[in-house]
Amino acid sequence: MQFTLSAILASFVAVATAATVPVARATCAEADRFGDITIEPSTLSPGDTFTVTADFTCAIQLGVNPEYTDYYIEVPVNNNSYEPPILIARRTLTTPPTDSFTATLPYANYFANASYALVLDTTYAVNGTNGSPYSQVGGTEAAVTITNSASAAFQSG
């Protein structure tokens, strides 16, 4: 068996191409329709730096092609209207299927004993009944713990 130079080069090109194509997940949960989000670290104090990573592999496989992403810190349960969402970042998705960035937790008024979440709102286009596109928004979240160690920003709830 003898390999030609063109066969060897073709093999290298095939391997390199396969490495750049996102690998489809075997199964995608419906919950991943708007992206899968992680925050590191997930315990923060005001002024702390953290990294957010969003993976849209399943979203794209499920027909959601993100255009814009908004990231908020929110009180998702038992919000008594005193905890409006805090915008962390508004981004245009330029490198699908992932988005990653570093941010700093603002010195905002956080409430003691409140549960917080990092919320990802994904804006994507769909076609209307006449074929013209319009935008829809769907979201997902990841738990985050906010402590009082960096400031006196907490209010009694």
C-alpha cells in the first residue's frame, strides 16, 4: 500500500475541517432551546469579576438562531417589585455557537436572603404567517449567589 502526497494532504484537510465544525449533540433537551449558560464563579460580591459562557449548539439544532443576547442579574422567584433586573451585558452574537465574556458585578442594591439568577434572553428571528420575519425572545437562567462581603450594598428585605 502506497500513499501519495495528495492522499496524505487530503487526509490532513479532512481532519482539520472536521475539527472546526461544531459537533452536534446526540440529544438536546427542550430546556436548551434558548441556550445553555454558565457563570464562573457562581458566588459573587459586588465588584467581583466573573466569566459568562453561553452555548447555543442545541438552540441552533432546535431551530433558534440567536442574533442578540442580553444578560441580567434577576430575582426570579418572589420578587416583591423592589428588585428590578440589572443589565450585565447586551451583545450581538458574532461567533456561534458560543458566546463568552468577562464582567464585573455592579455595586447595586442587593437584598439579603434573596435568590438571584443570571438570566440570558436570546433574541432570534422567525417567519410570520406571510413569510416576513419578526423577532422573538426566549430565555434561560443559571443560579448565582450574591454575598455581602465587598460592600454594604445589601438592603433588608
